[in-house]
Amino acid sequence: MVDRVPPWWEWAGSGVAPTFCLNLVRGLSVGDVFAAYGADPERARTLSGLEADTLYPMAQPGALLRAGRLDGWTFCFEDREAEGVEPGVLARLSEHSEVVHLFHAVGMTVVERLENGRRLESFEPGQVRPPRGTGPHTLHRALDAELRNQQAPFSTGSALRAVARHLGSEIHWERLAGPLRTVYLPDARREPGPTVPPTCGASHPDLGHCLGTLEAPRTGEGTEDLPDTRTSG
């Protein structure tokens, strides 16, 4: 009997990465992406996921950034406390490019798309609320079509499939866990958090329904410009 080969997207709901942040940036180099996170590209090493976890254990505070190329895009993957959710990081990544952002924590998934420093769409898949952002809501429409065309209820894999169709490339776990350029960003170099603690404990600007203290301020009526909150360190 031949064992079933799992579809490429099933890793997103399999528990191999209970929390993850995946940012995909069109056109930037790996070094440029690391720099946008506040990390020194010169300190990057090529490591597998297992090697990276051995050198930088989960218990060690800080962010672990793992990046590679996927056709015309550069991706940065984090499977612990994420730096890639910070508004300043997303603003720098998208300043002159397009960014697709996928964040997942237990029971929660957020999808965003940004371009030229502006949030075009931001939503939690499967929710009835319309997407936030100036549009066009390309990923939201793609995910709605994905959910209508399948019998199973929403899973993070559905969001991953919609993102992959937008990119034109599948995002396999073997690629994310394999050898990638890896850099450790200590807590002292990380983006500062919000000055007022959120009342609901969520760290992502669009997680759940507690948005008041985490919302990126709008610079004008109908806009979704993202501030660069980075400080030197």
C-alpha cells in the first residue's frame, strides 16, 4: 500500500510551525530584506532549520530570520516571536516594492498586501468583515474563490494556496526548512513595541478585534500609509 503524499500546503496546518510569519517581497535582494528588518546582512549564514534551531534555541530571546529566493520574490520566514509583523518593518519592505504578508498563530490567520508603503488589503480569512486597506483587494477575492471551490472549511492552507497563486510559485515546507540565509536579530536590535500596551494581548496590528492601540495611524482620509517606527540601536 502506498502512503498518501500530503499536498504541499498542508504544512501550514500540520503543527510543524504553530506560529509563523512569512513575508514575500517582490524584487528586493535577501540582503535588502534583512536590512529592512534591522539585521546586518553581513552576519547571515547559510543554515538549515535544524542547524538554526541548534545555534539559536527557541528559549533565546530575539528574532530568527530565514530568507531565500522564490522566482522574482524574496521571502523571509520566522517560526517564533515574529519581527515581520511590525509596521515599521512592513513599511520599509514595501517602500518601493510589493509585499505579501501571511501571519499565523493558534486559531488566527492574517493576510496583508502592501505596495509603495501603503496597505492595500488586510483581513482575517473566513471572517464576514470586509478587508481593510485602500485596495485592490486581490488576495481577499482569491481566497474567497478558494473557499467557495472546496468542501473543507477554512484552513491556513487555503490562505497559503491563495498567496501561492498570486506569486505563481508554491511554498513548500522543504524549502522553508532547508538551507537558507539565516541571521539572528537580538532583542536589543528589534523594533520597539507600542507605547501603550494592548488590552487584548495581541502583537499583530490586525489580530482579532482589539485594534485601538495597535492600529497604524492614517496620514490622511482614506489612506493606509505605514509609519517607519525604527529607532537606532
